[in-house]
Amino acid sequence: MSEAIGTGANGPDDGLNVMGESCGLWVPGVDYMAGWRAARAVADRLNRSLLGIGLGPSEARAVASTNDDGRGVVRLIGLPGAMDQLAGLLAAHVDGDGGAR
């Protein structure tokens, strides 16, 4: 059986390095606000799209953050049923080889 996307040997791993060495501690000189603002703009756009397909904030939402080097990160969180609905909608726009139509 193949390994699920987003899992690593030690548990979930999204490859975004959001739990770096500083893990919650800010590093002097890193502009976290610029990364967060960029992530926030994308999260807001994604949240409007989620509302547009009928998924409310209590079901699914995008959350802006930064990783330890200040790059913006957008996390998509939600209830399993809402994520399944979103996966179905996305799958409808993917061809048989896994690429977008």
C-alpha cells in the first residue's frame, strides 16, 4: 500500500517547515509580517471561494501563518466531511493522469 500524501516516517509532514527549530519563537530581523500579509490575502481569497461552494467557516477555512524564516503559509483546516466535499470538487477538475484539465 502506498504512503498517503503528506505523511512522513514520524507522522504528518507537509514539507512546509512550519515547525522549525524556533517553533513559535520569532527570530530577530526576520520580516514575518510581510509573509503573513501575503498569506492572509490568499487565505481570504480561498475563504471566499469556500463560502461560494457552501462551506462555512465552522466547516472549512484557510488560515494564514508564517514559517520560521518568515515565508507565508496558508493552512486549510476543516471537518472531514467538508474536506471530502472539497476533494470531490477538486477531483472533478483533474484528468485521469492527475493533472488539471
